[in-house]
Amino acid sequence: MAHLEQHFDSVEIHPIDIVETLAEHHAWDFDRVGDDQIAMAIEAQWRTYSITLAWSSFDETLRMVCSFEMEPPRERLPALFETLNAANDKCWAGGFTLWAEQNLMVYKYGLVLTGGEVAGAAQINHLVDVAVSNCERFYPAFQLVCWGDETPEAAMRVAIEQAFGTA
């Protein structure tokens, strides 16, 4: 990764080009949807997450959407929304929302790069890593609240706290 960072630090490059290079480096499945958008699939412990990153030059923002399919029972929606609020309180950057019409749970984040700022490879890699980590962290809680008839409080107890430091 250090070699990639040196290359990107020395040359101003389009953010989606950086994402494409990272996807190749990590052997993630991806599709360059257009000049300003890329879609990837990243396999993790609980599921494979669909991640889309899109660059908007108008507002100088790199938008990321990490999603997975979810069609909760209608009667469990209030408990799921309470769990989403609790999960979002634990996320420092980005947040979850349910796109019910598309049957998708979504983790969204926008990296603002105004004034000609450029995102580096390490920053974009971290952005994707945080998205997948948060989805993995809260996926069991969402499942328990929707299909395990757990309360939001009980379901959130299974959400693994983020570890700091080394063992």
C-alpha cells in the first residue's frame, strides 16, 4: 500500500481512479460505471456488501453507499428504526438508513473535498474499511431485531464495540 500512496501523493488524480486502483490491489470485484462512479462487491464475514463511490465535481464530494439486502417484517419496523438510531449514535462518520422501497440497508458517507483538496489512497481505503466494518458490526443487531424478536437494547448488546490499541 505504501507504494500506491507515494504514487497518488505525487500526482493529482481523479478520486474514482484511486478507488479503481485500490479495488484492483485488494482483488475486489468492481465495475467502473462511468468516469465519476464505481461499483464494487466486498465479501466479509456476514455477507457480501455492494459499495458504490461517486464523485460529484459540483459539490466536490466523494459519496459512498455501502448496502445489503434487507426486507424486514412490517411489524418490526419501529424496533428496527430504534436500532438504526442506536447504531448511528455509535458511528463517528457516516450512518445507516433503510431504503425500504429497494429492500436495502444502506451505510452512507460523503467525503467533502472542497477547495481543490485531493483524497489519498489511504483515506479512501479507510473510508471503505469503516463502511464494511460498521456493516459487519451492526448486521447481527439488525437481524436479531427483525427476525429474532429481540428488543433494540438487547440486539445492540451483540454489536461488537470497536477495539482500540493492540493486544
